[in-house]
Amino acid sequence: MLGKWVGMLILVSVVLVPMAHGVTPSECKIEKNNLVNNCRPVIFGSNPSAGCCQNVRDVHIECVCPYVSPKVASVIRGIGVPRVVKLIEGCGRPVPRNYKCGSITTPP
């Protein structure tokens, strides 16, 4: 279970470009589940797949920031926020600097 959440949150915690508001709870659930399923291998050292990168580019930030708790943020910091930022940017999604999402802030 932890792997499922960590996989989603590692990538999503720094996918921090504010998006349009008005996403329904059911849309958020679908986006979150797709991200978890497609990006899980990344936490085990794999490069993001095309499907993972597509989810990273499409996800609405308001769907994921609420899940970035202090506990999840500590796991992300253990892996390395700069590494995660690099992966996100490699998928084609810009990551703003000094952006707060839940309990984590991107590097300056």
C-alpha cells in the first residue's frame, strides 16, 4: 500500500504547475489512480514510461497536493526532491521553483 501512495506522490508532489480549477472529485480520483498505476515503476528506479509522462503532464495539481502529508514529504525528501524534479521536467512538465504543495516545497 505504501508503494502505491509513494509512487503517486513522489511524482505528483513536484508536478506543480497550477491548473484550471473545477475538477470534480471523480475526475481527481481517475487522474490519481492513473498516475499511481502508470508511474509506480519509477519508485523502483525505472525511468518514467510514455504513459506515466502523459499522466504527469495532464494531472491537475489540486487533485494531488492534499495527499502530500508530512510523512509522505519525508519519503520524497529521502529519495531526493531534485531527482524527482528532474524526472518531472524530463516528462515535459515545468516545475516552478519554491512552490509549496502540501508539506513539500520545490527547490529554489
